[in-house]
Amino acid sequence: MIQAIGSMNNAKKQISSGAVINLAGILLGAALNLWLLPKLFSTEELGMYRWMERSAVLLSNILLFGVHRSFTKFHSDPSKEKKAFESAVVGRSTLLMLLVGGVVFIIGPLLAPIFNFNSENAYLLRYLSFFIVSGMAFLMAVSAAATTKKITIPVLLKNMGMRFAMAITAVVLFFNSAVFGFNHWLIAYAWAALALGIAALLYAWNRVKPSFGWRHLWAPMGKDVNRFAWISVFSVLIEIGINTLDVQMLSMLTDMNSVGIYGMAFFMGSVIDGIRRPINQMLAPQISTSWNTNNMEALKKMYQKTSSAQMVVNAAYVILVVVNVEWIFSIIPDGERFYPAIPVVVWTLARKYINAAFGSNGEIIANSPFYQLNMQIGSVMLVINVLLNLLFIPRYGILGVAYSGLIAVVFVNTMRAIMIYQKSGLQPFTKESLAILLGTLAVGALCYNIPFDGLLKFLASGVIVLTALLVNRKFIKNLLLR
């Protein structure tokens, strides 16, 4: 009992640390994405950077072929010989990173015409391989470290290290703009991303301490593991595809200027993921263990608490941004060029908030005995998302991406919630969920009707939101600790 309590407290500390690191990284990212990068680069250059970043996220999740999720799923499986399994995972992931990095580096420039890259910038697509391998390394690092309940270092390197690298290279460019340009900055940032990813991975493997040899590069992981890994690829098309396919399709159907403008709205919405991501990463091994031991009470608590916690915390952020979105855009250098993204911000925040409000439903299905259902959802979701983007982007431009993303999120989460309820009787919402929603709407309406604008309205709305949280602190504490 004492050991279980200690493990739970450690998990809470790791989740809290991960969330704090992510939020600190987001604050640094806000300074970069809302001021420094727009000051340095054109919307087309920002579009190329955003496309590179989001494409790397999608491809790193797909091309790791679910190895990181398999590690999370089976690390506590008593039927596996622990060290042999860990070594096989190390070998498989290493082999994939080497192969993917080499192939993308060679064929990268061939992708330029498809995604509207200018021919003179085609060579930059070689460095997409650096970002992809970095992303694969971070995914594997966080999954491995989470099984030892120590995700702080990989999360720190990913969220703070990457942004510090971006900031340092951008500052160098800022003071040497006559010598260096966007291309130099992107290449330098790619090298930094690769180095940080490898550092995080080495830390995680040192925590796990597998007995790795060259023979493990092609060592079998087992039929059940391989089957789970392949099915996990489809779940990635849901989790990551909704957030990245939009950028690829926007670049193919419009141009890089549109991607750059849309990227501003996407960044503001992605703050919510900074809270959601460490929760899911840290809880994934515990969810897997709860399924393996049939501990449904623990699953119920995790499901409902992840929903309630994210509804409360994210509500504060959504209110502050939606109420002050025009003022926020006014402080961006040459911010008028990004004004078409203002309505997109509102729709993107709605999408992210709904996604977070459903709690860790994706991890619950992915680590459950019925994980293959993610393949069915993924197949349907892929078709719906592509069709909606094809329909909406030509008609509504970047706003069409927001419409299709919102519809996709509602569909996916509704399907997941129904499936989890049918299979286990669990659902994420409680009577307090309605109270949180109504309270959010009331506080939001109060902030929206503040009778002045600009910085004063931002400060006043911040005071109102903080006061609402303090007044309801007992309710929030009971909600999270029950």
C-alpha cells in the first residue's frame, strides 16, 4: 500500500513537472512565435518553417511504426522477458531512425513541387530528416522514461531545449541579418533539434538500461507486439493526423503564405496540448498496467480526473485568448498580415478544448485489450478529414481547415467515448463537468463585456479569471483529489 501511494505521488509530481515545463516552454514559444519570428521572417518563410515542423511531427509518429507505444503497452506484461524485450525495442527504434533519416535526406528535395516549395529552397527539405529523427528520438525517450516514472528530463529537453535552441539561433540571425538568412537559421535549428533528441533518448535508455548489441537491430519483438505496433500507426492518424494533415493539405491547395498565417492560429491553439500531452505521456504506462491487472476503479479515476482537470485549467486560457484575441494580434510585428487567422484562433481553441475535455480516451483505448478499434476509427477518420479539407479549403481558405478540424475532433472523441463505455462502462464526464462548463461560459461572458479594450482589458480579464479560480479553489481541489 505504501509503495502504491508513493508511486502515485511520484506520478503526480512528474505530471505536474511536465505540465510546468510545457507551460514554461509555451511562454518562451509565445515570445518567439508572436514577436521574434514574425519580426525576422516573411509569411512565406514562416509557412515553410511551420510546414517542416508539423510534417516532422506527423512523419516521426508514423515512421516509428508504433514501437514507442508497444514499449508502453508491453513493458509490464509478465509474459515478456524484460531485458530481451527492451533490447529488441532499442534495436528496432534505432534501425528505423537510421533508415528514415537516410531515406528522407536523399529524397527530401523531390517533395518540393508537391508542397509548393520554391525550387531554390528545395534543398532545405533534406533537413526535414533531422526534424523527423529528432521527433522519433523524443517519442521513444518519453515512452521509455515514463515507464520508470521519470519524464522530466526528456520533456525539459523537448519543450525548453528546443525553444532555447530556436531562440538562440534566431537572436544570432537578428543581430547578423546582413550575413545570415532564414535558410541558415532553419539549418542551424535542425542540427540543434537532432542533438537534443539524441540526448533525450540516451538519457531514457540509461534509465531503462537495456542489454543492447548490434544483433538487436533486427531482433524480433513478438507477433503480438508487432500487431499492436502496426495498429498503433492508425491511432497516430487520429491523434496527430488531425493536427498536421491540415498543414500538408493547405500547402498543396493554397501556398506557403497561407500556411504561415494559419500557423499563427495553430500555435495559439496548441497551448492546450502543452497541458494535455504530459498527462497522457505519464499516465500511459499506468493505464496499461491497470488494464493488465483489470483495475477498473483506477481507470475510472484517471479517465474522469484527466477530463475535469483539463476542463478547468484550459478554460482559463481559452477565455483570456478569445476575449483578447484582437489585441494579441495587434502586438505582433506587422500583425495586419495575420488578421485572417483571428477567427481561426477561436475555432481552433474550441477544437482543442473539446479534445482535452474528453480526457485520456485515446490512451485508454490504445493500451486496452480492444486497441484494434483504433484502426477502425483511424481509417474512417482519415477519409473524413481529407474529404472535409478538400471541400472546405478551396471554399473558405484557412478557416476551412478550422471547420474540418472541429468536425473531426467531435467525431473521433464521440466514437471513442461510445466504444469505451460499451466495452468497460467507463465515461469521462461527471455532474461537476456541467458545473465547470457553465462556470466557464459565465466567466467568459463577464470578461467579454468589460467596457474597455487593449492591455487594460487583458489585465482586467486576467484578474476576473484568477478571482474565479480562487473563489472556487475548494471545489477544484475536491474535484481533483476525490
